Amino acid sequence: MHNGEYISELNGQLKAALLKLNPKNTEARAAVRSVLALIANYESGYSAEEFREIFDKVYPSFFDNLFERVGELTPKEMRLCALIRLGLSTKSIADITFREVRSVESARNRLRKKFGLKQQDSLVTFLHQF
């Protein structure tokens, strides 16, 4: 219990420090985000493989069907697809992944291009097919 409280306190302090960092200091911001991501993984207790195993129980064959249709995806693309498939908003995804909203929007746009979707096509609807 004491460890968990300490980790939560560190997490809060790092988030506060991140907000105070100069937005132009991308290297320092990235380093803080990296530590926050490690803390999040520690707190959640789930690795990328564990996340996929749990996700596959809820949405069996999602990734297999997606791979058949669009080919290989990077681990970050797979996680983003899963989070979108879960119905999370761009802001929620940004909060969970410790990224800027614009960064998540850019990643979503890259996925749209990779999937060959037109501007008017919904990425959410596309991912719900699988």
C-alpha cells in the first residue's frame, strides 16, 4: 500500500512538472511522458501483451481480421485501433497514452490513410467491422 501511494504521488508530481515545462522543450516533455507511461504500466499491471490478451477476450479475432484486411500494424497502431474500437474519444486516448490531443489526431489520420479511408468515412465505423 505504501508503495502504491508513493507511486501515485510521483505520478502527480510528474504530471504537474509536465504542465510547467516549456512546450518548445520537446525532449524534456518526451522524457517526462515516457516516465509517466512507465508509471501507468506499473500501476495498471498490464503489459502490451496482456492488454492484447484481455482485448482479444472481449473482441475475439479483431486483430486477425484487421490484419487480413489492411496488413501489418505497429504495436502503437494496434493499441490505437483497440482504444478507438472501445469507443474512446481522442481526448480520452490522449489522456491514457500521455500524448497531446493533436498527436492522437495525427495518428488517427495516418491510420485513415493506411486503411485507405476517404475523408468522409468514419474510422470508428471502419474498426467496428472487425
